[in-house]
Amino acid sequence: MFKINGFRSSTGWLFGFMDSFLILTGMFLGSYFRFSGNMGFLYSENHLALRAMAVVLVFQVCFYYFELYDSKIFKERKKMGILLLGALVASSVILAVIYYMIPFLAVGRGIFAISLFLILIFTFSWRVFYSHALKAWASKEKILIIGTGELAKKVKSEILDNGYEGFEIVGFIDENRDKIGRRI
């Protein structure tokens, strides 16, 4: 389901799980704040689990199509924020259509507005925290590239441009001594 750069990623599954948890948390807290801390809404709501699953499913699909599970996005917070905002707007529109077609799935306006704001804050904060934690705690594997030709440059750009945070290029090896000290 979650593919990053053509292969299934455990990071994608982690983000899928965390996003689901944060969306549900945002919906729960939105309901809690809307009803001023009264927990009675949990018992009086019909189809609560079905509503929650519909919301999570729509948000997850939009996050996936807006490429919010791509590790390249984590480097650029502004782009990530814009994509996240776009995914939330698209999710809102899709949910509005679903609520129009299937009214019993509808979540109250106040609840949805508060929840949408909380989901934005939670998911953006999670991505920023993950990015910082990955840089701070992950040990980087050192890479020494053999050669200085076009293929070596392509390997370097693939590593640097595609968000492979777990690798650090320490240098290049070449037979030609004239290339010592030059930037590749």
C-alpha cells in the first residue's frame, strides 16, 4: 500500500499507523472540546466506529495521493505543510460529498472544524519530530564511492536528492591523482 521510491517501506507503514492514530485522536479531542469535556457523546453517538473509519480512510487516501509518505518531503517543511494543507482540504471536500450522499456518517460541523485543525497540528508536528529524531538518533552508514565518472555522480545525486538520511558520502576513489581535492 505505501510505496516509497518503488518499494514497500516500513517507514510508510509507521506513518500510516501514526497518521491513523493522530486522526482518531484529533476526532476524539474535537468531540471532547466541542461538548466542553462531557464524555456522554461517546455513548449517544450512533455508528461512531463507522464514522471514524470513514474519516481515517479518506484522510489516509488523500495523504497517500499527496505523497505525504515520501521521505523526500521531510526535508522541505514548507512544501510538506502545503501538501498537508492540500490533503486536508481534499479530504474535507471528499467527506462533504460522502456526508451528502450518506447522511448518517456525518460528523457535526463544530466537531469537524475543531478536529481538522487538531489533525493538521498533530500530523505536521509528528512529521517534524520524526525528521529531527531521524537526524539526531540514527547512525549514518558511511559510503565511499569508487570512480568519479557519470555513474558516480548519478549515485551521489540519488543518495543526496532522494532523502536517504541514513547514508553519508565520505568521498570518491579514482585512479587519476589529478582529481584529488576536486569537488565532484
